[in-house]
Amino acid sequence: MLPSGQQASCLNASEARFVAQEMPRYFRHGVTLAKSRDGSPPVVFDVGANVGLFTLYAHHITGGDVRVYAFEPIPQTFAVLALNAAGCGPAVTPLNHALGRQEGDISFTHFPAVSAWSSAYRPDRDAAAEQARMTKGVAAVVERGVVMPWLRFVPKPLRDWVVRGGVRRMSKREHVTCRVRTLSQVIDERGIVRIDLLKIDVEGAEMDVLAGISIAHWPIIRQVVVEVEQFDTRGPEVASLFRSHGFTHIHESCDEIDRSVNTGMLVARRGP
């Protein structure tokens, strides 16, 4: 059960608990979901939906009066997303493909034990460095008490040993070929006339998703919340892109866990 009281299927209970408690972060800095002037429900694109916890949260805070298009390319994860989406009825449309720069197929690195780490940007040659980065992130999560809270009370050497061992187990990977389409293709095919919130959490592929938006479609996007990897260098690049497309309210959101793995959130809204 989620903090909102909703029932949800998941692949890993500890992972789901951590992700679920992060949901309010997407609605800071004035981000809202409201009906349009004609009374139609808000439209949300959940890009990198995983098992659908953000989708369920958006459904919850709108009382189900929402239209969510949820994108998840990994078949195993998509199967759980589809189960969760089914409980929302026609309000949610789950789509089993990624969004990127162009249509085609791409190899994803899938982490069965931690599905949220799965990405098209986790090559085997970087596995050691990525494992070290994730060890820092898991250590920060443990320190906050979200996962294995009892570890905060054991000596640091033992705590570090447990974390390293856990990350080694979680780092087991497999490769999955997934379909990729562009966001603008979906807009055209579905007849989308506005996107009230574009949420992107795609583990390093955020610039690919944004590159798949045609010039003609940027104006229909009202709000964007995107998790950016390599935030110290890519964050300014993404913020500049948003400004170039008319977003006037841009905010950064980073906590100690984000900083430990060099990620951060950018929130962009149009005026006033």
C-alpha cells in the first residue's frame, strides 16, 4: 500500500516504498494539475513510468479526473505498470516503448533487482564506475532511514560492508532490446492538443526525450519536471533549452541523495 492509501503492484517492495515517498517532490515550485478552461481533465505524460507510482499519484491527487500516458520500455516492468494502470480505468494509457530522438530499437541495461536503475545509458564498460556511484546513493538512502533503517545504528565499517554487498547484488544486469519512438510522434498519433505536465525520469536519456519534441509541439507543453543525471554539467543545458522554448519559471531541486549521485530535478513552468 502506498502512502496515499492506494494499492499498487510492484517488483520490489523496498524500492517501491522509496520511490513512493518521493512523489510530492514533483509538485513543488507551483506545479499543479488542473482542468482546462473547457473543463477537460489535465493531460500528463509520465516518461520513464517504471511500475507507475507517479501515474498512480497523479491519479490520486486529481481524484481520477486526469489523462495519463505512461511510457515504460522494459517488458517485465511494463507488465506491472499495466496492472496498476488497469485499476485506473480509461484515465491511464500504458505504452510499452521508450521516447527518444528518433524511432528505432535500442538496447537497455535492465537491473531486475532495482528496476528504476534500468537505462539505455548503463554500458558494461562503465559498470564499475556506475556501481561505485550507486553505492554512494544507497548509502545516502540508508542514512536517511528510508531503506534498512536499522543500519544507521551499527558501526560505520559494518554499515558500509552491508551496503557494498547489497549494491553488488542489485547491480546484476541483463540486456533488453526495446522500441523507441519520439514524443512528437505520440502527440500526432493521439491527437494531443496540450500537455499539462511532462514528467521525465529516464536515467540519463533526458536530452534524447527532449530532442524528440518538434518545434511545433513545444508550445502545447505547460509544465515540465525532469530528473537530470550528471546534473552539474547537464542541468544548465536543460535549463537553457527550457528558456529557449518560453518557460519563464525554472527551479532546481536537489537533496543530499541527489547530490551523492550527481542528479537533480529541474522544474519548468510557463508564466505568469
